[in-house]
Amino acid sequence: MNIDDSGFQPPEPLSRAEIMEKISRGEPLEEECCARAELSGLDLAGADFSRAVLSDARLAGANLTGAVMSGANLRNAVLDGADLTGANLSGADLSGASLENARLENADFTGANLENARLTEIRAVDAIFENARMRGADLTRALAAGADFAEADLSDAIFGESDCSGADFSHSRLDRTSFHGANLTDASIEGASGTGADFSRAVLVQLRASEGCVLSGASLVDTVATESIWHNAVLDNADLSFSRMEGADFAEASLQNANLYGADMRFARFRKADLRGAKLVSMNLFQGSLEKADLTDADLSGSNLYAVEFLDARFVRTLTKGTNLNMTKLANL
């Protein structure tokens, strides 16, 4: 047994047999030391591990449905393939833990630390990650439909090819977060903020990105975001080239120096949008609206602006070479 310089004597970890004996008697393992325990494949359904020390423990394939692990120390633990359906891990420390292929449906990770955790191919439908710390977490190919990530720190996290349809990312932190190829149909990123987020080739159909959502420098290249809502969003220096955003609403959004080259924006609305310095070359805004938009120094060259509404739009040094302005009040420019 080790004793540190202060004279503190850490408790000896419980053995696997001791842990199972307590569980068989229905005794809680609350605050017990179970560090490095080998519990893979065991039936631990409903067990109480609240505030227990399970760092470096092996729980791969374990049945932890309905388990209580709130406040537990699970740093670097292995829970690959474990069933955590309905488990409570609120406030738990899972930094560096591995939960690959784990079942997390309806599990509660509110306020948990999942920094650099491996969550690839998890099934987390309706799971709760509200206010969780998930910097650098890997959720590649996760099934997280309807999951709650509100106010979570997702900086440098990876959601590549994940299904996050209907998920809530409102007021989350999205610095350099990758959603490449992910499905965010009907999801919310309202009030979220971050720089350099990657939504390239993602499906953002009916995405809600208003309430001051700030995604400066984001990549939305080749995204499908029909009927998405970007009221008051900040997309300065963002790349929306070749995106398909038919019917999207950018009312009062800021897209300064944004790149919309070749974007399909048919019927999209940019009322009162700030498009100063934006590159709108070869964009298709058929029957869309630029009413009261600021197009100072914007480049509309080669775009299809057939029947676009320009009422009170601001044109200063705006380029329109080769632009289709038929059926607009600018047709004779």
C-alpha cells in the first residue's frame, strides 16, 4: 500500500470478487475504490457506482443499464460495447475513456467530462450531454438522433458521418468541431458559437441556426441545407461554395467576405443581410430576396438573380458582370 508525503493512505481497490459480492447483496458501491477493476461482460444493471473510483477499469461489454455512476471517476476506463441504456453518469469524469460501440440510449451525461473520449459508433438516441465537456471527443458514425448537447463544449470534437438528426446543440461551443458528412436534419445550433467548424457535405435540412449563432470561418462546402434558418447568424468568412440551400432564410445574418461561389440558393432570403465583400459568383438565387441587403464590394458576377427582390439594397462597388438580372429592377444597369 502506498503512502504519499502527506501521510495519506489511499484505499486498496476492491477486488472483482468483492465488487460482485456487494452487488449480489444489493449493496451500493458508492465512493468505493474500484480502480483498474476487470468487470468486462458482467451484469451490473442498476448498480450504484456514484462517486466511485473506476479509473482504468475494464467494463467492455458489461450490462450497465440503469446504473448510477454520477460523479464517478472513469478516467481512461474501457466501456467498449457496454450497455449504458438509461444510466446516470451526470458529473462523471470519463476523460480519455473508450466507449466505442456502446449503447447510451437515454443515458444522462449532464455536466460530465468526456474530453478526448472515444465514442465512435455509439448508439446515443435521446442521450443527454447538456453542459458536458467534450473537447476532442470522437463521435464518428455515432447514432445520436434527438440527443441533447445544449451548452456543451464540443471544441475539436468529431461527429463525422454521425446521425444527429433532431439533436440540440443550442448554445454549444463549436471551435473547429467537425460535422463532415453528418446528418443534422431538423437539428438546432441556435446560439452556438465557434470558429473554423466543419459542416462540409453535411445534411442540414431545416437546421435552426438563429439566436445569434456565430460560426465565423466555418466550412459549409457542398452541404445540403434546404429550408434552414440563419436569422441573425454570423457567418463571416465562411465558405458556402457549392452548397444547396434552396429556401434558406438568412434574414439579418452577417456574411461578410463569405464565399457562396456556385451555391444553389433558389428562393433563399437575405433580407437585411450583411454581404459586404461576399463572393456570390455563379450563385443561383432564382426568385430569392436581397431586400435591404448590404452588397458593398460584393461580387455577383455570373450569378442567376432572375426575379430577385432588391428593394432598398445597398450597391457600392458591387460587381454584376454577366449576372442574370432579368425581371429585377436592376435589369437595365
